[in-house]
Amino acid sequence: MTYNEIVEMAEEIGLPVAYDHFAEGESPEPPFLIFLFPSSSNFSADGRVYAKVNVLHLELYTDSKQPDVEAKVEAVLDRYGIFYDKSEVWIADERLYEVLYTMEVLSNE
């Protein structure tokens, strides 16, 4: 998936979305999404990168537990046929829940 394809997919969820962070002073009220590529998990063959695989994090931030919003995110990921793992943490300093969806996507850029 290209960067633009990921943006399109994230926008289908219907929440504000940004790569890595929103600019200072421009953070929307929760819920909102952040996505980033923290690493890669490339596949090699014959000593070369045969397939570029990006690790993708899709982070959902909410001020309270919102299973209906999580279900929206998961429905879009399911529609795209993306396998994901999910974890959750309370960020006390920010007073926000972060639901982290971790997945790998084949880069076609």
C-alpha cells in the first residue's frame, strides 16, 4: 500500500487523521487517528530486498472507551483484508486511551 492509499483507508473511518502527529495547536478533540511506519519487515531473496514490507501502526485516541469507534476501525481494516494485532493503553498524562492496531503492509511505492 502506498502512503496515499493508507490515508484514503484511514479517512474512510471518518475521523481526523494525521501522519505521526498533528501540528502543535491543531490537535482535534478525540476521537482521532494517527498512523506511522515505525519499521520495516522486508522479505529477502538472493541477498536482496525481494518485497518491501512496512510495519504500520494505526493509533486510535479516545477520551473514554468507545467500542463502537473501534468497531468502525476494524470494519475498514477487515474490508481491506488487512490482518492486524490490537493492544490498548491508558495514557495518564494525556488522559487518553490509545488503541494500537499493528499490521504489516506490502509497499508498492
